[in-house]
Amino acid sequence: MRTKHSATQALACSFALLLLSGCHVVAEMAGHNTASLNQTAAKQYRQMMQIADGRYLVDTESETARRVHHIFNCMKPYAEKANQTGTPFDWQMTVIKSKELNAWVMPGGKMAFYTGMADTLNLSDGEIAAVIGHEMTHALKEHSKKKTGQQVLTRLAGATAGIALQATTGISGGFANLGTDVITHYGFKMTYSRSQENEADEGGMRLMAQAGYHPQEAVTLWQKMEKLKSNHNLKTMIASSHPTNKRRIENLQKMLPEATKHYRPDASCAPNRPY
């Protein structure tokens, strides 16, 4: 006959194996492989853009929109070459009319760029390329897939803790969810991790350089962000999943020599500005 203690040990061992398997594997075990994530994202993206278009928020005519789409199309071939997921992406870009300083990407290369990002910061073409390259790299590195795996692990952690607690003490497993809430907020469900942000910065610099935009402009982009609004304080450093602006600038400057090796000033889309 199996005891409560042995059942608890079995659950703990199973959870440990899941941790060792990695977030990608866990996500696929839960049915979130690359193809399915991309398909789900494409459906959600269409729905979101239909709503945005219905509210006249999709920008196709402004100078900002034309610049963003031009730079996106210049970078897309290099993003396609960099795709090592085994699944081709159907890259798409939508420019959204908004004062918000934001851009994002969904699995499979579905992207959005807010006009406030370019207009408020007065971004150059190269700085726009830095934003686009950063988001492209999030998709290429499947950071959303890792995030999904982490969320699955979070739920499993809460469930396992609850079952173990009930098996050993008889107390309702619902109490274990109190800890899960904290983990969820400060860990797994907070956008991308700092390491993923650094990885996206590095990959984005490489993509923009290949397309003919000097990677130095990734540094000036974040210098503008820092000048507009500094987030370099202890609270931000502890609670935020993103590196602070100053730390990001330091990291980008360290990455610059390697990224510059990929710079192609002769690329067809390269802006004519000397460095």
C-alpha cells in the first residue's frame, strides 16, 4: 500500500524532473510547441488588429508608419535567415496610433510599433531599427515559449505544494497558492527576464547591422529613453524584469564591438550617414 509520504516523494521527484527538462520541453508537453503557439498568436493578432482598425488606430499613411514599414521590410530577410526554430515565420507589422512608448512581438513574428515611440523620442531610422530588431529577436529566440513553460511550472509548483501540504498535514492545499501569487508577480509572469532582454538587445543589434543600420544607434535609443525618464533606482532594479536604462546602455556598449563586425554600410537599405 502506498503511503502519503511516498506519494509526496513521487510528486516531488516528478516536479524535479520537469524543472530539469527546461521550459521549452515543459511548454511542448503542455501542447505549446512552436507551430501551435504561432498559429494561436496569428489568430489573436488578427482579432486585435481588427479591433484596432475598427477604432481607427491602425496607421498606414503617416510618415512614421511609412518609415517603420520600410525599416521592417529591410530587416525581415535577415530575420528570416536567423530563424532556427524549424518553423517559418509569417512576419507582419502593424503601426498603432498611440502616444505610448511601446512595441511588441507575438510568437511567429506578429509585430506592432506605436507611433509614440518614434514621435516622442524623435527616433532616427537606425533607432527604429534597434527597436524592431530587439522585438524580432524575442520571437526568434522563442522567449514567449519559454515564458509559457515557466507559467506551466508555476502552476505545477503551486499544485504540487498544495497536494504535498494536504498529504502531510491535512491542511487544505489552497494555502499553497499564497506563495504562488508572489512567485507569479515577481518571477514567471513578468514580461521577459533580464537575460532575455539582454539576448534580444544583442540579437537586435546584429540584425540592424546586417540591414545597414549602425548598431551604435541602439545605444543612442536608450540614451534618449534615459533622458526622457530614468528608471535607475533600487526599487526598479529589484522588482523589474527589465534591466534599468543605464544598465542596458552599459550592456549595449559592451556588445557594440561584436555587433559592429556585422555592420554592412553597403546594404541596400543602409541610410547614408557616416560613422
